[in-house]
Amino acid sequence: MSVLTAPAPPPDRTVAYGDSPDQVYDVRRPVGTARGVTVLVIHGGFWRPTYDREHAGQQSKALTTHGFDVATIEYRRIPGDWPTMAADVLAAINAVAADPELPDDIVLLGHSAGGHLATWAAYQSVPVVGVVSLAGCVDLHLTRDLGLGDGAAEALMGSAPEDVWRAADPSMLGRPPVSVRLVHGAADDRVPVEVSESYQAAADAGTPLHVLAGCGHHELIDPATPQFAQTVAAIEAVLS
């Protein structure tokens, strides 16, 4: 059973931040000694409704064993409606930040399309201390130009004009205001490592990029793989 099909362990609680069934986040409490840090998980799936936060459940539960509080957000994934998705992600982050039962220090952790959303959100004045992008689509224009996910970036943005594309693309936003770390598998055939390399070059901030030899697209979110340790290490590095 792959991490994409394994059932998610039940959360400790689910909180609504809006009226839609997709405007919720799951909370899982730390196992053992708490670090006093909230990891906010943003799942991937090329921004499409096919994949939801269920496939991030194993990853989220595993992070609690490292002492993190974990909030795994859902967001509306409507093809061609980037403004709604963007608003949901920001609303979810602000709701988690306002949750009195969660630690104030928040690290955004996004995979694939979620890496794009997490990195983009870092530029939007949200109350976070850092971002970890795992195999992230952090150069939206390059994601489009490479035709990744069968045209996923174009499906996300619809008929949006170029200025909206630029505002949605982390690689166009300059130096990030918080610490951003990139982790990417050298053998990723879904989102090639050149996408993270392109953002790293554009961000003009010495943003660290850790490239893992022999690692594909999903190992970084699968606690059963040795590469998952690098996900935890990247979170710890953001906090150091």
C-alpha cells in the first residue's frame, strides 16, 4: 500500500475555518515531549480535486512522533479558480495561528503543489517562522512550460492574465521574508529538481536546496522511507 492510498490515522480534532466542507484542518497532538512548534501541512496533488488531505495523514501522524503539533489543512481545489484557493490557504494559516490550543511558532510544510502554496504564502504576511518545500512546484511558470501534471499549472490559473500569474509564482516574488528550505529528489519524474533549482536562483537569498540522490516524488512524505528523515531535518533546520 502506497502513501497515496494508505488510510489516514484519525486526527485528534477537525476544525472548520469556513462554511465549505473543504475549509477545515485536522489537528494531531505531539507524542512524547512537545517542541512547542506547529507544523502546518499543505498537501499536493497538482492543485486538483482528485487528491485531498487524506494522503497527507501518514506524514502528519509521523511528525507528531517527533514532538510537533501538526495541523493538516484542506482547501478548495476548483480548476481555474486560483483566487479561491489562495484565499483558503491564507485563511487556513490564519485560523491555525489563532487556534489557542496550538503553539504560536508555525512552520509551513508543503509537498508538490503544496510546496508552491506554502512558499507563495510566505510572501503574504502570514504569521509563520519558516517554510519547507518538498518537491515543490515553486516556479509556476516553469511548471507550466514543462507541462507538468498534464497542464496542471494552466488548469489552476485558467484564463488569468500574466500579472496574476506573476503574483502567484514564488519565483517572481524575490527574496523570501522568512526562512525557506527546499528538499527535492534527484530522481523525481513528476516535478523535476530543476523546478526547485529555478526558484533557488530567482529567490536571491541563498535559499538552501537539499537534493537527494535516488529519491523520487513521494518518498519525502512517506514515513516508511529513509528519505522521510530529511523532511524532519529540514523542519528542524528552519527552526535552528
